[in-house]
Amino acid sequence: METGPTQTQQPIINQPLEKVTDAIRMELKSHFEIAGGPQVESLNNLTAGLNRRGAALLFYQTCVLATRDFVKVKQNAPYEDILITRGSNM
């Protein structure tokens, strides 16, 4: 079975950030730059008050930012809170 030509994907590094992803990145950046402020943020705290769709979107965007090393994420065990810290590209 022959298929038609497919679009070549660009490397992740060269793809521009979506507006939503960039807005979240800027918000986290300003949070981490507060003098004397916490250098770790909880995804549970960030999603408090969001509906299921909003929480899923924030989780996805956090994964995108982690892939590009804007943030680092850590989860100690399945279903536990995800902790977010500043990445080397922030």
C-alpha cells in the first residue's frame, strides 16, 4: 500500500511556542523570579479551581514546557502531585 507524501516535522527546538504555552511559561517565569518566593510549584495548586478540561490543558502545557527544558517536573510516585521547578531555558 502506497501513501502520499507527508509533511516533515521540524525538530522540537525550532518549533515556535503556541500562545497558550508561552503565556504559561511567562507566568511561571514571573512566579519563580519573585525575590524570596518559592522555587517549587505544585501542579495541584495551579489546577485548583479549574475544571477537568482546564486542568488537562495545564498538565499538557507543563509537559510541553518540560520537553523544551523551560521547567523541570518531578513526581515521586504515580498519582502523587507533580512538582514544577525552573528549567535551564527559563
